Amino acid sequence: MAFVVGQGGKNSVLSSAAKKWKDFKSTLTRHYILPHINDRERLSQPPETYKFIEKAQWDAFVASRLSKEFESVHSQHAQIREKLEYNHRLSRKGYAGLEDQLEETMPGVEIDRSTLWKRARQDKHGNIPDPKVAEKAKLIDSLRVLLQEDTKKMEAKAREEALRMEARTKQLVEAEREHFLSQLSQLIPNFDLSMLKPRISQSPKNPMSDKASCSWGDVRSLHFEDDTAKNGEHQEEKKNEGNQDEEKNEEKKDEQKEEEKKVEEKEEGKKDEEKKEEKQDEKEKEDEEKHDDKVIKGVDYSNMEVPSSLKSLCRYVETTLVPQDKIMNFTIDKEVFGVERNTFVLPEDITQFAGMEEIGATVVAYVPSYLHDHLKEANMCSMVGFIDPATVSANSGTITDRSRLVAGRLQKTDGEQIFMMPYNTGRHWVLLIVRAKREAVYFLDPLPGNRVVDEEGKNIVNSAIKIYNSHIARASRKAVIWKTLSGTPKQPSSVECGYYVMHFMRDIIMDPSLAFEKKYAKGKEEAPYPQEAIDEVRNEWAEFVCLHME
């Protein structure tokens, strides 16, 4: 008898025939030979069920199953089979098929190994018939309950640690503030601390909208203002003293006249100071107006030494954004920071970026957006991720909230990725690189000298890694490893920190080996970036923003 099988089904037919042939021989061995090893007469004839087997074929098959070679193989496999105590009921579906099935029937539920193990041993009614397997399933359930309780305890401990770190940071900030005010009072004669404290407390809550600079800012105007106020109080006191002397002792009129003369001289000096102050205020106002005119008035961008794409962007600001009082809106894709985010760029952000002035978090946040496109092209998305600088930098929320944001970003990975975290300390940009699986953080600072990690930023990342460890049920090491990579190029003045951090990120992902630790190691300190290198980054930024011009 012959069958004609199509070319497409030949392999499946042969595979099915081979399995059936194997099962048939196994059935004969288990049911008709091994149970009757000592009954030679019964083994002399083929079974009644399979009369089609010829006696010569049957005798040869029985002889092969009673040989020492087969007995050895059978004994070996029997011993292996005895070790399988918890038999599953998956048949040919296997664990992979079961996992696919559960993902369809249990959407949104995490399918872990313990769930697969139990479901693989249940019958169609959800029961586990084997008592031994059922006992093991109960043990798994009890261990999962203990694990959940331990995880909750670890998360609570991490929250307490975050709150403790936040309180400690506040203490350090207050101590630093008092130290600064104390030094200020020594530098300025007759300085009244109570006059400056209200001004400090009324400072903007979120300076991330301002431009980040590495300088202390201009405190000269504060000094001058406080001196003027103090001189005014002093002048008033002198007048009162003069009046009291006149009432108490008329005989000292000559001395009073001399005193009044001095007062008049001081008043004249005060008027001169007020005139100087008015001139200074007028000059500052003129400078501000001139600075604002850069955005409003026409500029000859063709003569500006900036990348061509940045010139085009500036012309767009001049011809479209400013006349129409518009801003540029963007949506940062979910893949970049883990969540989709809507943001915008102001006209002054662009003109100040073109003028190599200080830049804020909005400008820096666009760098990961176009660098992520490069990661996708290089198939490196599983190696590098980004953390949104606008949500974790100074004054963008409590330490606890920012720690949770960072931890949430780390939890969306298998731990092998490195995460670049541009961080603004309030007046300066640095780059932190977090490697969660190794509990290590790398610190890159473009300012020269022996730089130390900002205490607040350090607390945020340390707490985030603890929360991440509790999420994956891993015990934390005593302390997170912080490594300062001091061999980075150093900025020449106080405004380039943001541009240098942008360049650091670009340099790191352009190296497929991600050998940044070796590249920026101590002792390999480089000269400042040439302006051409900074312009290369600025040009890429401008090209990306130009894509969103209407």
C-alpha cells in the first residue's frame, strides 16, 4: 500500500509516523513484555490484539527488549523518571504555550514562574489532583505572601530613609544659608540680616524656568540697596538725637549747629548716592531693554557665527514667533523618558541658545529626544535610557517625589541599561549616569577642580536605587557606589555647563562599547571643547527643533 503525500506535508507526515511507531513499540514493551519477563511461554507468541505481527518479527523484538543493553538503558531512564515528583499536565503545549494563553486570559497581571508552575499542574477545573503537588503549591502560596510582606516592609523602610534624607538635606541647606549670611554680614558694614532674609524667602520657588548659570549671581545690587537703606536709618537717628540734645541743653547750640552741618553734609552725600543709584538703575534698565530687543528687533543673522540651522531657527523666531506672539509646542515620545510629556520652547530660549547664554531644563530635555533616535538606529535602546531633567532637578519637587520618579524609570528595565540623568543643582548642570543593577552611579562635572556630588542629588538617586531593589526583591548593599569621572573636558567660564552636559551625553552614546568610564577616568583630563565641537551639538539641537516649525 502506498500513499501520495504533497511536498509541503511530507515532513509533518513522516514526523507523525515516527512518533506513532515509537509509541507502538513502547506500548508493546510496557504491556506485553516487561510484565511477563519470567513467563517465557507467554512471550513465545504475539499478543492476541496484534495478530498481524509475524512470529519471527515478534521473537526478534522480544529478544531485543530482554537484552542487557536494553535493560541498562531502561534502568537508567527509569531512575531519571522517578526523580520527577511534580508532573505537569501541559502535554505538547509546554510552558511557552501556557504563558501565551495566560497573557490572553489574564491581561495586566504579572505572569511569574510560580504562577506558571501551579497552572501547569491543574486540571481543567483548576484543581491539583496529585496530593504531593498540591502540598508544594500551598508552600509556594505561603512563600509569596511572606515575600509580599517583606517587600512592603522594604518599601516602607525606603520611604522612611527618603524622608530622613530630605530632612537632612534641609538642615544642610539651612546651615549653608546661615553661613552665607554670616559671611555677608562681615563683608558689609552695618549689615542687618533681617532685611535680606525676607528677600531670600520670596525668591521664585522653581528657578528651572530661569537659565542655569554656574555663578553666584550679582549680589552687588543687594549690597548697595541694603547699604542705602541702612544709611537712611542712620540719618534719621542722627536727626532725632539732634532734636533731643536741643531740648535737653540749650547751652550746646554751637555743638548742635556743628552737628547739623555734618548732617547736611551727609544728606548731600546721600543725595549724591541716590543720584548714582538712579543712574545705575537707568543703566541696568537700558541693558535689559537692549537684551529684550534682541528677541523683538531685527538681527542680521547672516553675520552671526552660529550653525546654519540655528540661524534659520532665529529667523523663524523673528518672522513668526515674536510677531504672532507664539511659542513652539512639542510632545516628547514615551520611549524617551518612560512617559509621554508635552512641553514648549519660548522665543527667548532659542535666541539665548544662539547667543551661548545660560540654558534651562527645557532646552536640555530635547537632547535625549534626538539622541534616542540615534539609539534606535544603532539598536542600542536596551543599553541606554534617559531620565527627564525637568522632573528631577533642584526645586522641581520634594526629594521623596523625585526619588520615586527616578525609581519608576529604573523599574521599566531589566537593570542592564545605563540611565543618563542631566541634573541641575540650582545654578549648575552636571551629568549623573545610573547603573541600577550594579548599584553604581557615575558623576561627570564640567567645572574644573575637585568637585563633589550635590548632596540633594545624591540622596535622590540613593533612595531611588533602594526602591528599585525592593521592587526586584534584592537586598541592597550598605551604600551605593559613587564614582567621580574627573577626566572630562572643562568649561572655560560660568555659562557653558549645559552645553558640556549635552556634549557628554552625545559622546557617550556615539561609542557602541559605552566605555565612558575609561574615557573620562581620573588623570585623563582634557582641554575645553573647541567651539566647533559645541557648535556641532547646537546644530543637531537646532535641526531637531526645526522639524517642528509650522
